[in-house]
Amino acid sequence: MVPALIHDGAEDAPLPAPADADAPLTPLCHIVTATGMLGYGVKEAETRAVLERLVPTGVPTAIIVDAGSTDSGPSKLALGSTTAPRKAYLRDLAQLLRLVHAFRVPLIFSSAGGDGSDDHVRLMLEIIEEIASEPENAHYKFKTIAIFAEVEKTLVLDRLRRGKISGCGAAVPRLTEEAVAGSPRVVAQLGPEPFTDAMRAHPDFDIIVGGRAYDPAPHVGYATWLAGLAGEDDERDGLGTARAQRNYGAFTHVGKILECGGVCAEPKSHGAHATIYRGGAFDIAPIDPAARCTPLTVGAHTLYEKARPDILSGPGGALDIRGSTFEPLADGRTVRIRGSLFRFSTEEGRPYQFKLEAARVVGYRSMYMGSFHDPILIDQLDVLLQRVKDYVALQHKAAEGTWDLGFHIYGRGTPVVFLVGEAIASTQELASSVANIARIACIHGNYPGQRATSGNFAFGIGGKMEIECGPCAEFSLYHLMDLEPGEERFQVDTEEQQTNGSTSSHHHTTNGNGTTTTNGNGASHQHPRLRVTHSVSFIGRGEQQQQPKQADHFRDHTQTSTPTPAPTPAETSRGAPPAALPAEILRGEKLPAVLGDLARVRSKNAGPFEVTYDAMFSSEAVYHLVKRSGLLSDTKAVAAAVGCDAGDVIWEGFFDPALAYKITVPRLTAAREGRGAESGDGRKVVVASGSFMESDVHASQKYIGFLNMKLPEELVASLVKSAQW
């Protein structure tokens, strides 16, 4: 088995004693996440109802939302596109800014535009300015901080040459200078420190627009800032203390859950909110009044999109939840978590690391689509498609440039087979020519036993023959870069300038443009040095509202309390929890036969180069029977079910807090030789999501083989005997 993705140094570290579960709880803050992704829509009324309950408690409250991911592929980084249309961001931000103004709470979001590039940070500022300029918003005035995350390629190349860059995972290919040079931009996944630094420097902020960042970074940054105001300054007192491990563990675990909104609830819903307590405990509840969180739904969330569920690496260290507990509260919809820890890399003698992300254009794509209906042809479809490839090669034997052709085939074994032909080439013209000839060959190619001679292929969906898809993007960087001490923080010089009648503070630094730089201490460095940059501006022409003074809260609210008011009756209304097994099995009408009869099964990206599979059991008895049966302990069999060899497996194992099993493997595809030819030897190679011939960018439909793993007869007999079927 391949070792864990990122060495986290926490495998054998002793767990500190958890905070006293019987100790009274003092709230540090509330965090409200209105949506799992900015641009995907906000349910303003539901979010408003939660804020109406939380804000009057006097506990500091913020709206924190994630805005980016590599899940949807490399196009944003390579081409400058955004995850959602501009109007979608305008719609969501208009709703969120109404809440910011009405409740006097800050809004923080990161990974602006989807990739967190500097241009997309500026785009979000423009959208906020547009909203504030509307006549009905004349009273708006927001102190807005922008944090930038792009990294100069000269710095990346310098670190690469000095051996300071490594792949983020066993499946990630070695980085080359060519890949760096061919990428239009490189972003770093910032940690929480720039967010904390920004809040300390500007405690009266209203909005923070962050560039690319680790998903929990804004949550950790906000909670760390408030903890410092409350007298628990772990950065000052030392990150090696048990208190620091508990605090950062809780802050990071909160962010890991909230960044996906209401995915931690049942039914899966739009948003969620958390209350963080001093001492390392926190509560999670959904925003949707018809949803609820349970220990299983919250515990299972660390499975989602992660290569492993128990130790989650990120900037500055790793979240360790091996000792976490998940307790249902009396309202039936809130879960309290304790015992999460953060292992700081610098405390274990390892450097702080940022993950670098970039993508580049590797060609141009065109496609065509249609269907085959003739049963004589369908029975020998592969024969026809090989002839199509041969004909395309014949017609392009003198073509300048490179090209390749592949087929996506849907519905084998059914009366109608749907086909999408995908062509890639060094120019758009050549890609379209390849697609055109391939479509013609699909229509008019011959095959043994042919009866119909007018055409083989139904085409013309949407009135199109071929569709030009434009540039083909491919991930070029998904690597970890060692930082020099202090590079994870702001190191800035400030100058004031007037812009449109309002004062802006622009903090100018460079992200490694020169060969020699000087830090704030006057020390000279012979290599480029990373400098995280930010700017501050006032947006809108009204009067800035005075946010509640966070420090005053911690002076005036020293009592212990549980701040979340009891939910109203409407908020506790919900359907019955899902049955542990399908209804027909529960009724005794059939015996379980495959894994999907016993568990919820899913697949998902774990970064661009890996796919992770989860089996989640609703019944503890069934979970332990499966665990003892050996069904999922047979790594070779499970690997075969997910389409790889046992030697390819990156991580696999059971996770008791969620009654779940997980296996993570590289994203593999058949090796290709170009010009329409697969290698033919059965070899598979690692490919990044969104690359040529990738048809499941999220990897959310790759679980069918896993779901259909046959149950051993002995396991079925055990289920019958224990009446757990």
C-alpha cells in the first residue's frame, strides 16, 4: 500500500487529555455559513432567522463562506474563468450584504471566483462596489480587506531548484520547470495567519475577500483572533501547548465541516452554523429548520472529499480527530464535538508548507455526439470505432500538429448506444477537422452484416454537427512548497492614498520578484522571499456602522453559558431518520446481496489526482458484522471493485466514529499513444480531473463497482442470524 498522502507526523504522537467534558462552556463565537459555495445560491430568510437568534446573545458572530475549489477542474486557473457566472455572485453577495448591514456582523469568504486568483479577488471587490452603488444601498459603507494569494513563478522555480517542492500526494507527478513556465498563474492555499493578521490590524473590518486559501483558514483565522482578545493567545504563549492543540483542533474541525454548508445534515441542506467554545468544544447545527445533524452525519463529514478521515493535513500541520467525540444534544438537531487536535508541523521540526495550484493549456478540443440504434452494428461497435480511428488517421496523415481522438460510450448492452467523440489537437482548426471526419466515419462507415446503408449514426442535437470546446486545460501544479519562517504571515509596508473620495490603505509587497529581498528586520535573503499581500478600502458612500467591540464582549461576558437559544418548534420538525437498510430488505422480501444493500456508498475527488470511496453504515450492528467478515479487509478485492490494483491504493481503513469504511486510489485512465490509439496493453496511468477524455470531473459516479461488491455467504448468514437484514 502506498503511504499516506502527506507525512503528518501525527501517526504515533500521544493524544493529550481532552478538555473536561463536565466543565461549563464559555462561548467564543458563532459562525454562520449560508451556503456551501458562494455563487450557488443563498436562502436569505433561513439565514436571517438564525442570525436573529444568535446575534442577540452578544457573542461575536460572523458569516463565513467558501468560494472556491479544484473540484470543477483546471479551467479557472488556466483560462481565468469563474466557478459561477458574475450575476450569480452579484445575487448571492447582495443577499449576504443585506445581512451584514442589518445585523452588523462581518462577512468573510476565501478562494474568490473559484480559484482565488488576484484577478478574481478584484472581481469580487468590483461586484461589492456595484451592489453598494445601487440607490437602495446608499446607506452602505463597508471596510473591506482584500487578501491576495498569487505567487510569482520566479519564487516557485527557485524553491523547485532547491528541492523545496514536493507533490501533494503519492499520485501527483513530479513538478517540472516547463510546467511552471507554461502556467499563466500560480496560487497558494493560504493558511489562517493572513486572516488573523488582517483582523488584528483592522478590527473594525466589515468584509474580507480572500484569495485562494485552505478551506478552514477563514474560520481558524476568525476564531484565533477572538481567542487572542479573550486572553488565549496561543501564538504568543506557544503552539506546543495542549491548549493550542485543542483550540486549533476545534477551529480547524469547524472549518472542515462548515465549508461544505449543510452537507453535514440530514437531509443534506444549504447551510449550517457553529458555536465555538473556549477550551476546544463546538456545536454544529443546520440552518434548514427541517434538517438535523447527528453524530453519524457530522462524523462522516471528515470522510467527504478527503483521502483519509482521521488525520487531515493542511497549512501548518494536521487536524487529528482520532480522539474526537460526537454528542447529540437535547434539541435533536445539534451535535457537540470535543477532542479534536491540531498537530503543528513547526513544533515537530518540519517546515510550514503552502499547497501551490496552477493549470495550463495543452491543446484545443472539439466534440460531436449522437446515437447508434442498429443491433447488428451495436454488437460489433468496437469494430466500427476502430475503423473510424483508422479513417481519421488516413485523412490527417499530412496534417501539421498533433491530435488525439477518443470515445465516450454510454448504454452498452441496451437497444440504443450514445456516443460522444472527443478530439484534442494543437490547434482548434485541427481539432474540429478530426471531430468532423470522425463523425462522418460514424455515419457512413461499413461493418460486417450491414443492412441499412443510409447512415449508421443519429446526430444533430442542438442543431450542431461538431462543437468547438476551446482550449483544453490541465492541472500543472498541485504541490507543497516549504516556507521560510514567517512567510505564512503578512510582512507589509503601508501607504495611504485617496480613491474616489475614500481612503484606501494599500500594503505593497512582492511575491518573490527579485533575487534579493529585505524583510522587516533588515535581514537580507539571497533567494526570492514570499510576501503575502493585502489591501484595505472603504466601499460605499454611507456611514460605516460600528461593529460591536469584540474586546468589550470578552470583558463584559465572563460568565459561562450555552448561548444558542432553544430552537422553535418549527425548527425541530423533520422527517424520520433514514432506515438502516432498504425497505424491501427490512420487510424480509429479499436478502442483502451487495454492499449497497447494507450501506450508503459514494465516490468523490480527493484533489485532482485521487478518488476516494466511502461506505457508510446506519446500523452499528451491521457495521461491525461487515468489519469482522473480512469483506472490506481484502484490499485486493476492494481495489478491483474500484478499478485498480492493490498496489495502487493510497489509503484504506475503517473509521468507527462514522461507522464507515474508506479507500482512496489514484485517478486512473487507460494509457494512450496519441492519434486515436490506446496502448492496448491494459496499462493505466494517473490523470488529473478535467483532462482530455475525463468525463466525471467530480468523480461522483465512479462508485458503482464498489456498491455492487458481492457479500460473502457467511456475512449474509450472520445478518440473518442476528436479524440485522
